[in-house]
Amino acid sequence: MFFLRVTKDLDTLKQKKPKEVALLGPVFINLLANRREPPLAKLTEITDPEQFLWQILPHAARTFSFVIVFLPPRMRRALAIAYLYCRMLDTYEDLLPTLPQKESALKRFISRFDNPGDLKSAPPLDPALTADAQESTHVLLVNRAALVDHHFDQLASSQQAAICRLVRRMGEGMIWASRIFKKQDGVLQTPAQLSRYCWHVLGTPILFADEMQRLDQGLSPQIAEARLRQCAVVGEVIQLANITRDLEKDVRRGIFYHPQLPDTENFRREQCIREVRAQLVLRALRGFRQFPPFFNAIPAAPISRARGAAMLLIITTFSYYWRAAQKAGLPAFYKQQRIKRLSGALIWLKCVLSRRASARFLIWLDIAAKSALERCQPDRNKRFIWEDSEFDVAALLK
């Protein structure tokens, strides 16, 4: 009964069991959320910033919300706030119909963080722009940004500064992406453009999470160039999962993440999407080689929920690519390399409790990705292969 009441009456539970709600409330709200049918009426009525934050997160973040809520409370709130701001930026970019409208809204939103001590109102969005319940939830989030701002105001100044950097990097990146898509008729033409797009969309949040972890350990948030490049690769691998999952949907709305897609006749479109999905899966598998050095370098205690959250992100991403490879017709993975839900939960628990278990899992991941690539080698000459990108994130940030 306690778990059900967490989602139904968080205010009452906060008074009766404040510690339990602080630690477990967001976790069970996330586990029980119906992501296919967001409770729009309920979200519209919520006036308590605490309840709104955790109730809307699973509908705004989907997979990432699981990772966020398993973090230690001192990091969890900052990452939830940051992700919701990123979702707001993404909503402006997705739903506003013209380039001037996108740029104007994105610039106004970024400028809010010029003075983090006194945030201005976020540019509102018309609910009529939405096409489904998920988009309606995102517009509702934008129009109720003040409830998220309430939490931002209570963060430590170092956390606020990190969120300001994230919003600025991602917002400016979305302006760049909007211009590129407009100039090139909706097509990313080169591997470097794809890598830069993935950096702005997901590499910057990975960098932000790394900065937050360093701050939590009492370290400087400054990141070395080699670490920046690792953040870019890890972000690209994870974002390619989102891209390959939504290829059909993006093609219908005139967005093409591969130059082969727009020139394909309608009767060959399905086959072309399958081939492009295969290419992007192979590209992601090559990037998995950066996962072991990146995640092993995260400073964490012997028992660490932060390390567990990172492993959960890896498990869900790798599991997705196992399914995506099958969908793309790639002979990439062996059956025994599939991570099922129960085994994934056990891996996650072991990684929370043990650095050694985490290191062993990353070694297994590296071997699995390499073997998957080797199995696909005979098919490489039959497909249009995008070689490694010339994109340099360190040069971009200088």
C-alpha cells in the first residue's frame, strides 16, 4: 500500500514519512508511471513544485528518468532539473514551425540564465502545436517552467553554474542544428555533422553529469580534453539509440540523419531505412570501446548509487542495440549476449555494491561490442559506411 500511496498522495506522505518520500518517492513514481498515457489533467492541476518535479519527470525523460531517480538525493534533484530544462529546449526546437520562431524562443530561454539569481519567465508555447499526448506533456512542462525554476533557485551556486553552462551549450547547439537542417533541406550530410548534432543533444548532458559527479566528490568541475572527447563519444552512442529508434518518424517529418534517406524512392524507403539503421548501429558499436575507460574513471565510493545509475544507462543502451541489430538484419549479437530484465537488475545491483563487479561488466561489454563488429565485417562492403568523424569537441569549446 505504501508504494501505491506514493503516487496518489505525495503531500500526505511527505508529512507522515518525509525521509521515506525523499528517498523512495521518486523511484516508485517512476516505476509506476504509465508513459504511454501521461496524466495531463493531473499534471495541470499540481501546484506543489516538489510533486510536479517527480510526477512529470517519467513523462519528459522516459528512459533517462530511471537513471536519474536512482542517483543519490544530493545529485538526483540537480540532474532532474537539468534534464527538464533540456526537454524544454528540445520542445521549442521540435514544435515551432519556422526557423525564426525556433531561434527566437531558444535565445530567449538561454538568456534566462544570464542572471541565475532572478530567472525570467520561459517563452510560452501554444498547446495547439501538439500532435499527441507526449508532445502535450512537453508543452505543459514549458508553460509550467516556474515550478522547475523553484527548485533551481534552491540549488547550490556551483550546481546552478553547471546547469547554466549546460543550457547555454545545448541551446546554442540546437540553434546550429536548426540552421543546418534548414540549409540542407533537413539532411545531415556528413559524419562530422552527425557527431556534432549528437554532442549538442546528448554529449553536453553527459558532460554535465560528469561535472556534477566531480562536484559531489569535492573535485574541480574542469574536464581535460581527453575526457571531453570521451563524453562526446559516449553521448553519440546513446543518442544514436534514440535516432535509430525514431528513424521512420523523423523521415515522415522531413528530418534525415543520413544522406541516403531523402533520395530514396517510396517503394524502397523501408529497405533504405533498414540499411541506414544498420549503419548507425555499427557506428554506435564502434563507439562502445570508449565506455570502459570513461565509466571506470568516474570517482565513486565502494558502494555507489551513482555508479549504479551509470551502469543502468549502459545496460538499457546495450539492450536496445541488441534489439536494433535484429531489426536492421545485422548478425551482430549472439543470443547469450542479450541482457534480459532480471539479469540486468542483478548486474545493476552488483555494480552498486562493488567496483570490481562494475569493472568486470565493462570488460564483458567491450568484448561483446568487439565480437558484434567482427560478426558484421563480411557485410561492410555491401553498405554505405560512415567512417570515423572528424568532429573535435575540444576545438568547438575553445
